[in-house]
Amino acid sequence: MDILYKTPEQFLKHTLSLATQLSLAKKKEIVIGLPSEKATGKVYKKSGKSIIEVGSQHEYGIGVPQRSFLRMPLAVKQKRMSKSLYSQFKLVISKNKDVKQALGIVGASAYNIIQEAFLTGGFGRWKALSEYTIEQKDSTKILIDSGKLKLAIAWVVRDVT
């Protein structure tokens, strides 16, 4: 991060801008998964359960085998997430990148990791489907039946409440 300033005024301008951006960052959060702003109201027709109910059941193993599609993938790929966060805030500091935009890119990175988990059976860590389940849904794809849960995954950058 070699930032060269031709004048003290340029240095002051950059420092004030950085202080503003970091102040904004303290007031923002990234919500990844099934944020209420995006997932509320989505319902499975067969069961009448909301997407959030079904997601919670699978994430925590409530009445079904636990297949974490949020916490586990992000924990497994924690180094990748850290690199994303680091590179985005390096741009905030060195290039005056907008904090909300930087956080949005970090959210997109998390989203991509979660989508990879769906494609790889939780990076090979999710419990395999039972023969009964395979027969019922006529598929061996874990956590993908209608695709609603996978399609409902989203991220939101919002104000800390």
C-alpha cells in the first residue's frame, strides 16, 4: 500500500475520507444466508413451511440429518473469506473504495462459497441421502429438491441494529 502524496492537502483529504469510510464500516454488517429482507414469504407448497423454517431444520438438524449449508461452508473456507475481506478493505484504505460496495463484494464471496457447498454436497461433508429419500425425490442431490432453498440464499449489507 504505497500511497504517495504530492501535497499535505492530498494527505489530509485522503485521511479524512478514510476516517469517514471506517466510521461507516462500523455501522454496517453483512448478513448472508436467508436474510429477512430477501427470504421472508417464500413457502414450500407441499409442506406449507417457509423457506426459513426448512433452512433452519437442515442447518441445525431439527428432525432431519444436520447439513449445515451456511456455517460449515464458511468455516471450511474461512481463509478465502479472510482474503476477500482483507483485499476489499485494502482497497477502502488505499483507493477510497466505498465501504458498502466493499462489504457487498465480501457478501458475494460468501454467497459463492455457499453455492459451491450445494454443488459438492457440502464439500463432501454432508450426510448422504437415505435410499428412502432418494426414492421419494427421485434424485441423489443433497439439499436440492425444488431448488428453492439454494435459490433463496442471498446477502445484504445493512445498518447494524
